[in-house]
Amino acid sequence: MKKKINIAVSGLNAIDSPGPGIAVIRALREAKSLDVKIIGLAYESLEPGIYMHNLIDKTYQIPYPTAGTDNLLARLEYINNAEDLNVIIPNFDAELFPMIKLESRLKEMGINTFLPTAEQFEERHKINLPDFGKRYNIKVPHSKAIYSTAEIGGLTDEFSYPVAVKGKLYDAEIAHTPEQVNTYYNKISSKWGLPIIIQQFIHGTEYDVAGLGDGKGNTISIVPMRKQYITDKGKAWGGISVDDKEIFKLTNHFISSTKWRGAFELELLKDHNNEYNLLEINPRMPAWIYLSVGVGQNIPKALVKLALGEKVEPYKEYAVGKMFIRYSNEMIVDVEEFHRISTTGEL
Amino acid sequence: MKIKKNIATSESGYVFNPSTGESFSVNPIAIEIFNFLKEGKSYEEISKTMLARYNTDEATFEKDYNDFMGMLKQHLLIETENEKEN
């Protein structure tokens, strides 16, 4: 008989720009070698995952990362007392750093994680991407962090328009003029703070890679995908698995040279010279991670096994030409459920 | 010129490049030529077969064939020298 594994998963906001939580949970539910109880971790009462009782056994609200790690730890202790958690899978960029900081405390509580190290988390940061590219010999577009709108006028010395204007954690807009940079600077910084990252815009085709490194330089999984349908927020609404030697070379190089620990997403852009530019490294699974199950490499399952200290054999094969097509749906929910999660923080 | 080994064609007339994830729809005659190229047939062999099968003249076929080759090259479906060596 398989031992029940209690796994807490965040990122339940299955909205138009979705968090990866629901896709991660679907992958775990479908892993035949695992018997899981899923505990949802939510920030807002209207995160759709809270009400998906076929996927999530129980949901708890947790404090926003801005409330500090002490509050988060206290809440996780409460949840652990009730649920006896074995693994936590944080799925938001903003909660990764607090979770990395709490890793040893969680371990003492019997809760396992499989996260990048603090150094890995920092050096791949958007702000540090140019240095990262130099250090590991990976082609990245020129970028610069700015802290004031006064710096916008001088951007033409280093960049040619259009440029991408990015928040330090989320959001990106394409600006064709300094005026547009100014608008997006204010819009994004009011939401996500400073700095704002200016990145040279490159025309080309977008590819994403979902992967998993064992922390010793070995690749456990690589699943590359070409975006086929992109929303106005730049999110993939449809994609197809591809097989490109260059993507594998780049990703294996990334994993072996950084000794990456945990799941990640590489955002790549193939330019007109057919060269790949690394636009971003997300230190977590992407929202389209269910495609990894569709092609035969269940990354969330492998991540759980690594977190539990089990030996995981690298995946060798996957199906090429498998597509994912996302859709939206409406659930009918009793207001009583909404009241319960809103007032007690549990459902 | 030869089509890359990993390019897949479907009966419905779709060509799929697994390296780039791109799909192209082509007409039945193009699929025939495409498959001849995959088999490594020369222009002379293809031209002879197509002129025997269809009501067209050599000059028209040559022009259309070259146009088609240009499209295949543009979409990176033709083997490069490096790929041939591998």
C-alpha cells in the first residue's frame, strides 16, 4: 500500500494569467506512483482552486509575502498541526524567497521542499540577468534596471526602440516611445515596486522550457514548447512540444553550470538568425506544466520524489508535437463556501 | 536537396517541423513532391514523374518547383550541410 503524502500547493489562481497550482495538482493526482492529499494555500477568497473540491482536499489562506516570514511560519505551523504536511510546493515567484529562507525550519517540522538555493534564486533574477548571461556564457538581450523616470531619456544611448518594460517580479509591456516607457514605468512600479527593468525587445518566436534539475548538475527533465497562442498579457494559451537540439544544449548547460536545484522555466526567443536569447528564468514550474504530463514527463511528481529524498531517474523521452490548449470555465459555488473561506480562512 | 529527416507529413496534407513546432498546410501535389524529396529523389526524377502524371509543360513545372524549393528553404525544412554530415 502506498503511503499517503500530504502536499501543500500554492498558486490556485486559475485566472486569465494563471498561477501554476492547479496544473501542478492535476499532475500529482495523475501520478500513479503517488497517493496524495492536496492542501491548497490561497491568498484571496476568490482564487478558483479553493472551490475545486475534486482536486483540492482542503484550502487554507496564508498571509501575503509582504507580511513577513514570521507570520508565514506561524500560519504554516498551524496548517501543519492540522494536516501533517510532507511537502510544500510554492508556485509564486514572490513566495519563493521566504520559503527558501524557511527551508530548514520547515524541514524541522517534517515538511520537505525542493527549491533553488538562495544564490541560484538571486543570480537568475531579472535585475541580474546580464551578469548571469556573461557568467554562464548564455545569450541574453541587453537590459538595465532603472529606479527613476529621469533615467528614461538616456535609454536611447543603450537601447533602440521598441523595448520591453518589466516589473521586478511580474508584468511586462512593450514600449515604442519614451512616453510609453514612462506610462508603463508608473503602471508597473505602482503595482510591483522598483526597480523597473528595461530590456531590448527582439523580434522572433517565443519558446519556453519547463525543466527540473537535481541540484548536483544533473538534468531530470526538459520539456520544450513553442507558444502558439499568446494572450494580451503574453501568456501562452496554447503551445506545442518541440524537439530542438539547441534548446536541449542550452538547457542542459544551464542546469549543469548552475547546478540548478528544483523546477524552472526558461523563456527563450529565437531571433532572425535562428539563435536563442534567454529572456527570463522563472525559478518554479510554469502554468503550462501539465503539458509535461501530456508528453510523458511528470515534472511535479518527480519534484515531490526529490523533495522526499527519493532517487529519481532522469526522464529520457517525451512526445513531440503534443499541444495544450487552455480554456476558461465557470464553476457554480454556494455563497456559504465563499463566506467560510473569507471568515475562517479555511475551506 | 533533401527534406530534414525529422519532418513529418500527415495524410491530410500537413507538414510538421518538430524542431520549431511549426505546421504548414500544403496541397496534394506539393505533398507528392515533398515525399519524393524525403526519399532523396533528384529534380530530374521528380520532374519526369510529375510531367507523366499531370498535364503541364517542363518550363512551368521547373518554375513552380523552384518556387516551392524557395519556400521550403525559407521555412528551414531543407537539410543544411551540417545536418547532412550528422
